[in-house]
Amino acid sequence: MNTQAMENEMLLTEARLSAPAAERLVRYHDIPALEREKCQFNEFVAVDLAHTSMLVEEGIIGRAAGRAILRQLLQLKTMRPDDFPTDVRKGSFLLQVESYLLGAIGEDFAGRMHTGRSRIDQGATVRRLYERNRMLDVMDRLNTFRSAIVDQAVRHARTIMPGYTHMQHAQPWVFGHYLLSFSTRLHDSFDRLAQAYARVNRNPLGAVGLAGTSWPLNRARTTALLGFDAILENSKLGREAWYAADAIGALSFVMADLNDLATDLHLWSSTEFGLVESDDSYCGTSSIFPQKKNPAALETIKKAAGEAVTWLATALATFRCEGTGDQAMRDLPLIHSALETTEGMLDLFAGVMETLIVHDDRMSASLAGSWCTASNLADVIVRERGLPFRQVHHIVARVVRNSLSAGIGPKEVTGEALDQAALETVGTVLGLSDRLVREALDPRRFVETRVTSGSVCPAEVDRLSRLAQAERAADCQWVESARRRIALAQAELDRATARIAA
């Protein structure tokens, strides 16, 4: 390492500014920015390797300079990020790497790596690489979580429970069917992430600061070497971070899915419901109430989801009143915490779902005495007697009212009681047998007689389970294919650098 060269090195700011950075600016801007960039160490090295290889291949810099630069970069690639020496006075990570090369091979070679690029397009490329890779991590976690959901759904494909609207019993439901609705939502959220990924995975390298460059850069080559799916065509857009807001919006939808499921399970695990229960390993206790078993994991997920509601609004507010020309448009650090939170909560929730205790006996008991099959009785009357549904609605509503007043449950309703309600509301009798009335009010019979696609009948729940498994398999394949394309690009980058550095 050439320490003399490093000692004589002129800082980027010294050539233009008459004073060094204020201590407060260093503390609140320079150090946090450098720490964020250091997390993207591997991506910085990859961009430098690809850009330098392309410069040599296109004859923009000489082979000797390219060889010297690439050898040092390959050595740098073997380092751990924490072992790389940084000096905050030297500026961003791009300048830290330049300083490292300056000390190793001298300014005449080291200074050529930056030919035909700006810190703007270089940094944007690094961030897109990093965020692309982290999005794939989140999508892997999403698929793992869906697997846990589908496994529980298959186990409870025949577990009947009350279905709720307005927090009141509405119709009989199947717990497996309920869970599969979240598998579908999460598949939609995966699609949103995949669409956002396509917009993230575009190559801005070569856009330079704003208007492109006079150097004959081969942008298609760096696109291939870095595993991007496409070039970001308009050079002005190379500096903008709208793609990050797009990804944050997709992540917010995932967190909304988690919130709704966690909220239901949290409510249903209360003493009053007692339908489900979190495993002890995902619960906490009280310091004063000895009997308490608190669903800590579900509460953690709900809290994180509450914060996620503001992610997209915060991202868009970051760009507010700036037009398209200011600093904040270039970076959106919020995406890092959004990715980390979403991945973490998906992982936590997968554990909750894998160990979830389902009290199917309590679910079945909750249906005893429930009038949630009243709509089925109405359908039976319409079919048997040909009355308009609205008239029948009045009849069934009255029989429920009369039965509740008399303390009679659904299993005790008779054809005579139904006739009395019909006389009181529409002035006619129906003449249905006790057996037909009670069968119409039976929850299990309700489930068995649903015939529409997507309903809770056993055959449809089984079909929805197969569909959920197929969707998850396809989404897993999507991630594998994306990772495979990146791996192939990395292999080509390794070959390209090896040919020059050898």
C-alpha cells in the first residue's frame, strides 16, 4: 500500500470548497450515509468490476490499467465489509474505494476506473442491485410463510367454524377455507413484488449524472454482467428513486396481509372466543397476572404492520416539492428498513402458523345454538315454495326473533313455528316438514350443500388447496429463475474479469 500517495491525496471537497465539512454535518449526514453504503459493500465491488471490465473491452482504458484495477478489486472482493478501511473525511463509498486503489496502484491507474460514470449512476446501480437481492430474500420468506398457511389449511379443510360479518355470526365457515383466502392475498402480493422487482432490476449505469456521456460505453454489456433484466433507457431517470417507492408500496401490501391475519388470530385466541391459541414458544407472560399467556408474536406483527401503513406516504413525501432535480430523489433509505421489517415479520409469522393450536372442538361448539344458517333456510323456502327472496327474508327473520324470545334454538324449530312467522309477515303458511327445516339449519349440511366455485364445500376447499399449492410452487420457481439469472451473470462477470486480470 502506497502510504505516501494516500497522504498526498486531495480530498474531493478540497478542490471546490474552502472549508472542511462541519462536525455536525459529518455526524448527521456523512457518517450515516457511509454506514448505509458499507452495507452494500459487495454490490459496490460488483459494479466496479463490471464497469472496469466493460471499459477495457471497449478500449476506453488500456489493458494494463484495467488489469491493475481489477486485480485490486478482486482482492477487495475477498474482504469482509467491516475489514475495509474507511475515512469519513474522504466522502462516499465510491471515493473510499478510489482512495484504496490510489494507495495500492497509484493515481494514474486508480483514477481511470471512474471514466464514463458519475457517483449518481454508480450509486443508483449499487442500490438497485442491493434492493433487488433483498427483494428476492423477502419473496423467499413470503413463499415459506404461504407454505405454513397452506399446510394448516389442508389440516383443517373440514374444520367448521362460525363466519363473521360485523363481528356477528353470519354463516358457517371452514377454517381451512379462511386460511386459503390469505394464501390468495399473499399470491397477489407476490405478484406486486414481482412487478416492482421488474422496475427495480433495470440498469442505470451509463446514465452518468443526467444526460449520458461522450464515452462510447456499452450499457448492454454491464447490464448482462450485473444480471439486470433491462437497461434504464432514459438517462435522466438514472438518478431517480421512484422505483424504491414502488417496491415500498408492494411491501406495504404484504404487511397489510399480515396485519389482517394476525388481528383475527389475536381476537380468536382471546378467552371469549378460544378458537385458536399461539404455541407457548410464541407467547409472553405478565409480571402481575399469573394466569396470563400473552400472544406476543401476534402483537409484534400487528405493531410492525401499523408502522407499515405510513411507508408509501413517507416515501412520496420525501419527493414532495422537489420536482425532479434535487438530492432526495436519488435515494430512499426507508426501503432498507421496510425490506428488513417485512422479511422479519414473515419469518416470525411462519413460526406462529407452523405451531398454531386450533381448537376445532371449540369452533364446532360455537355453532351450537347459532342462527348463522338462517340464510340457508331462506334459500330452501325459495326453492320449495317459489316465493320472492325478500318475502322469505322477512319470514326467516321473524322466526329467529320469535325463537329467541321463546328461548328456542335452531335444532328445535318446527315447521309450525315457521308457518307462524310466515303468517305474521306475509300472511301465508309454508307447510314445510320439521325434518326439512332442521336440516336447512344444520351447519354441516350448510357446508356440504354449497355448490359455487370458491365456496366452502369440501370439494371446493380441496380444489382451492391444490390451487394454492400450485401458485406457491410457481412463485418459488419464479424466485429460483431470478436467482439463476443473477448467478449466470455473476459467472460471466467472473470470466470477464479473469480474462483481463490474468
